[in-house]
Amino acid sequence: MQFDDDAPLDTSEVRDERGSRLPGGGATIGGGIVGLVVLVVGLFLGISPDHLGLSSGGDAPAPTSSSAGQVQQECRTGQDANTKDECRIVAVVNSVQDYWAQESGRHRISYSEAPTVLFSGRTSTACGAATSEVGPFYCPGDKRVYLDLGFFDELRTKFGAQGGPSAQAYVVAHEYGHHVQDLEGTLEKHRSGVTGADSDSVKTELQADCYAGVWAHHATTVKDETTGRPLITSLTAADIRDGLDAAAAVGDDRIQQEFQGRVTPDTWTHGSAAQRQQWFQRGYRTGDVAQCDTFS
């Protein structure tokens, strides 16, 4: 994956709260690897702690001022995105949001931008307090994507994914798929709390995978408003394989087999490795949002 070296990055779409301190303790999130063995929810590509039933309390205090803000200082152009992980996240967020803003007219939604919040350790959200153990998630309460960059190391070391820039892009695009679902009303309509291979939870996650694939299909043609050129200049077959590899690595069946030694489909919330790959591929192959109806 390569970015236009000369393209400016819009850092206003990413809020860097790494290093911020949450005073007073606040609520914490249950789960993580240990919780995953018992209940496979929320560790990767979730919607939000309150949607997943993981928040143990109400709103936590807002972060205090800190030395955060590295993104705003260091991520200026596509050249930075080609060399720094946090800047790559900015560039992908820019591209994904440009795509959905341009697609919204055809998709019959009014797209509104949603910032990505980079945090370290734990953070406060409108959906409650969250720790990095929850993994990347989208909070409908404040319409933000939350991401601890340390997760990408875990994606490789704990889940066996190849990793790399395209795996990171897949994660971001999936979360913005949830934002689109929120704007469509899909999240509220299918918020049942029921788990299982055929549950609305799984169908919601698979649709977000498909939406991520649709963006990937168009990624090298989405024009940046400032330059009139695509921000992403190259997305190769190898890049797509890395994205598919990441999708498979976090399938419910793979995670359950790895951490509890057996597969229990009645507790699935995100879909199997094969399903996640299938729906991402469907979106990527067709480039058509209408092909992402996992509920029919």
C-alpha cells in the first residue's frame, strides 16, 4: 500500500489522546484474552462496550491534558504515511471517509465525518470506559472510532496474522463500516444482544467486513479534495491478501480454537474465518454496497 507523497493529510479526522491520563480510576472493561475464552465478544472489530455488554460503569472522566498530539505534529503528507504507522492511520481514515462521503448520495445516506481516537491503555467514551483489551471499536454514542495502535502488534503475535499496512487499513475500514451502519440505522435495528452463527451480531460484523472490501475496491480511485488525485496510489494483490489474512485470523472459530481449545458456534459474534474472508472478498470484488446485504 502506497500513498501520494505530496498529498496533505487531514489530521483533524484523527484525535491523538495517547499519553492522556484518566483521573479518578473510572469504569473499566471486562474481557481481553481471558474473557474471550468465556465469551467471544469485543476483542476485535467490535461496535462498542455498551453494545457488547462489557462496560462496568457509567461515563468515565474526560482525559486530562498531556503530551498527546504526536499525529498533529508529525503527520503532514502522504510521505509520512508511507513511513509511520500513526500517519498511515490518518491517511486511511482520510481515504475511507472521502469514499463514503462521495458514495453517500448513491447510498441514500447523509454521511457525517467520524473521528478516529488514538489512545493507549484506556480511554473514556460516550459508551463508557474502555481499555485496549477490547480492541478497536466504534461507539455510536459519540460516533467515534477508538484504536490503540498496540493492537496491531497483538494481531501478529497473539492471532498469527501477517500484519502490515493493509491489515491496519482493513481494521480501520471495518470500523468505518460500523459508522455507515449507524447512519443507516442498521446498528439500532439489529441490536439484539443474541449470539450465534446466524445472529444479527454476526451479520452486522460481516456487513462491516463487506463495506471494508467495497472501500478497498475503490481506494486507488477515490480523489482527495485538495489535490484532485487519489491519496492511495497503489493497493496490490499482496495487500489484499494481507487484509484477508487479518480477517481470517480473527474469525470466531480461529480465536475459540486457539484460546479455549474448541469451537462453540452458539457464542459467535463476528463470524468464522471463512465468512469474514468471504464477505470482505465480496465487497472488494464487486465494489458495490448493494452486494453487502448480510441480513437477507
